[in-house]
Amino acid sequence: MSRYDQGMKPVIFGLSGEALTPGERAFFAEAKPAGYILFRRNIAGRTQIRALTDDLRALHGRDDLLIMIDQEGGRVARMQAPVWPSFPPGAVFDRLYDVAPSSAIAAARANACAIATTLTEVGISVDALPLLDVRQEGASDIMGDRTLGAEPMRVAALGRAVLAGLADGGVVGIVKHMPGHGRAMVDSHHELPVVTADEEALESDLAPFRTLKNAPMGMTAHVVYTAWDTERPASLSPVVIDRIIRQRIGFDGLLMSDDLDMKALKGGIPALAAGVVAAGCDLALNCWGRMDDMVGIVEQLPEISETSRARLDQAMASVKRPADGGTSLEELLATRDALLAPVLA
């Protein structure tokens, strides 16, 4: 039996602004979502974010509440300079790997630990990183320089370093976008990608996820893979989630959908939330903090299953903030920059 109260809903919600509104406070207290995601609209500064995350934890009485963010570095960074450091995109570590693989791995780990240090300071416990999508020539630039490379084992090696670095800093990582977004020819934020590669070709997409199958959390791709399901994107496909992600990859961690508001998915948001959970996702991800959508989601979703609650518990318990505070942010950034010098000069 989970230590969480009965009635938790299998959903991660966004917030409308920099503090909880009275309406949000009352709704979240009753709905008991599994967690929250923060965006730039929720961020004004260190003191403000810490007050917001403390408020969320107090509201639920859970010190290990899932509070996540997309803080990849490069063009995907919700917490930005000058308040926080700028972090490089994944492609920088891929370039260093060409000339010094061990240095690239060490740099990726130090960089991820630095990211985690900035997150734990403000009470954020989960980062949507690393991308394990294998970059393919000619694919949509939505992945592009966000990826860790075009060679599956390199992606896995750097991804493992990112997960370790986040954990060093007390943050849970999410491997994404399962079972692989690297072949998508269009941006799933705007339309539905359809990948027609055969099963043999798709083995290279699966390889990094299989190598890191013991990651605590994963996120699905809003992509159709005709080799496995000709009609439904992975997030809504029981075939892809069970046969490919759970069985072939062997992933048994907490699986969340990508954002339900992305234009790749068609239909009402509450129905989509119910659909991804019915397909096998442990949690639906609803990012935009629109009250009508959130109310509809809670009305349509069942309580979180015992299996999903156990996966959530295990994922959140998988890392602990260093008791001594760990390596300082300044030291981590200096280590990273020294290692990256050959490709940043």
C-alpha cells in the first residue's frame, strides 16, 4: 500500500501563474494530482519559486511531491539568465565525444549536477532530461541540437551520465521520448509525426532506452510508428506501451505522457488524459493550467492504480539531496567548462 492518500489522480498539472490562486488551491487540495510542472509563466526569481514549491508541498503534506520542469539547456530552459546560469544543449557533449569520450561523459555529468543544484535550491524535484532520441539526418529540427547524438550507444553513454549527474544533485531524471522521436519529420508540438521505418530500423531508436531501462521515469512520444500501430501515437497506443516500451525495452519505471496540449493529439483534453492512462501511461501530463481542462480531467480519470503509485514512490525515492550540500555550483560549472574547452574555443 502506498503512503499516499487514497484518491490521488494520475495526472501532472500546470499552474496559471507565479503563485497559487484561491481557486487552484481549493481544486488541487481536493483533486490530489500526482504532481506539477512549472513553466516560465510560473517563474519570477529564486525566492518566489521556492515559496511556490513549498506551498505545493504543504498543500499535499508530501515532502517528496513530484514538481518537475523542462530545464534541458540550450533552447529549452524555463529558468533563464541572468538569474540562473545558461546551460548548453546536448549537441555540445556529442561534439566533445568525437574527440574525448571520457571528457564528454564527465562534462555531461557535471553539467547535469549543476542543473540539479539550481533546481533543488528552489524546491524542484524532477527534470525532463535526458533526451535519448537518436538524431536522424533530415528529420525535424524539433530534436536537432537538443539530442545527444546520432549513434545509439553514444546517446546511451551520455544519457547515463546525465541521469547520474541529476541524481548527484538530488533530482530525478526522465528519459524521453519513448520509444524514440529522432525520426519524426514534423514537430509534434504542431502536427502528428508518422514514422514508417520498419522494425529492424527502429531497433537503433530503442537501443538507448533499452540500455537505460532502469531509469526512474520515462516520457512517451506523440508519434505514430506504423511498424507497431498504424493509427495511434505511442502515447495512446496500448500496443506500443506494453509490447515495445514495457516488454521489448524492458522499462518498468514511472511512465508519463508528453504534454496533452500538443497539436499532434486530436480531441478534448480530458478525453486524451483518460486515453493515455487507459493505454498504459502511469500519469497524464497537462501543462497549461486551464481550470476547465483540469476539472474535466479529474472527472474522467480513475484513481491512480496501485502499480502506478508504487512506481511513483520508487522513482521519487530513487535520489536524495546530498546531506552536505554536495559540490558547489561554481565548482561544477568550472569543471564542465574546462572539459568543454576544446569544442567551445
